[in-house]
Amino acid sequence: MSDNQTPIKASAMGVTLRGDRNQCSGCGLLFNSSRAFDKHRAGDHGKDRRCMTPDEMTAKGMVLGKDGFWRGSAMPASVLKGIADE
Ligand SMILES: [Zn+2]
């Protein structure tokens, strides 16, 4: 492994983690829900557990929102509008 940098904490990026939002402690990516985060982790516990790359996540149907948070899947426009109005 050549990438052993400590991920930048969400708080240091000026991002507030609210509700079910979370940050991967392994790679530092942001997730809109714990479900999306679970989807981001591939492999088996204790064996080859790892983070999926953005390309792999996109291939799985995951979506990176304009707010910088990954989602497990594309959401209906009505939900996205609610986020934009927040
Ligand atoms: Zn990760």
C-alpha cells in the first residue's frame, strides 16, 4: 500500500455530519447514509475488506451528490430538491 495518508476529517473540510451522514475512516469519502457507506465497503471482514474506488461505486449505481456526499443510488428529483432547499 502506497496510500497511507490520514484522511482529512469532514469537520476540517467545513462539512457537518448530520443525521445518518458519515465519513469513511479508511479513505475519507463522505456518505449520505450508513447504507451508502456499507455499499462502499467491499470484500469480507477479516479477509479482504476494503474501500471501493469511486469508479467501482459508480459501476454499482452509486451517485456522488453535488454536496460531496455519496449516495447508495440515485434519488427521485423531489428528494434532491428538498436537499437543495435545505
Ligand atoms: Zn472508504
